[in-house]
Amino acid sequence: MEIKIFIQQFEESLDGLDAGTVDEATTFKELKEWDSLAILTLTDTIDLEYGVLLKKSEIESCDSVRSLFDLVQSKA
């Protein structure tokens, strides 16, 4: 699993977010596109791509795209 691909998938999961806007240090919960639909879409993407089903609380415990990536990696 590569962080670069994960970031691309993350960006595609958030409706209205332009490609290249996010990096691994991005605090994704501060993005204006981050909402309950984004959580559902991202959860579905992670499940389909990596076979990891995350709870909302697990996603919300992460403070950056990198920490979310690390969480997914630890469960894959």
C-alpha cells in the first residue's frame, strides 16, 4: 500500500475536493468537504480497496491523512 495512491483515493472520495489538494499532513477534518457523507464514502472506499472496515470513531480518532493511512495499514 502506497501513501500516494491512498491520498488519491481519499481525494476522490470527497465530493468537490480538487485533486492535488491533500497531502499526508493534511488535517482532513478541517476540510470544508469533510462531512457525514464523506465519512461514509471514505469508509466504503477503504473497505473495497483494502478490505478494512473502519468505524466512524476510528476515522475520527485520526488527525491527519497519514494517521488514517497508518490505521488502515495496521488493519490490512
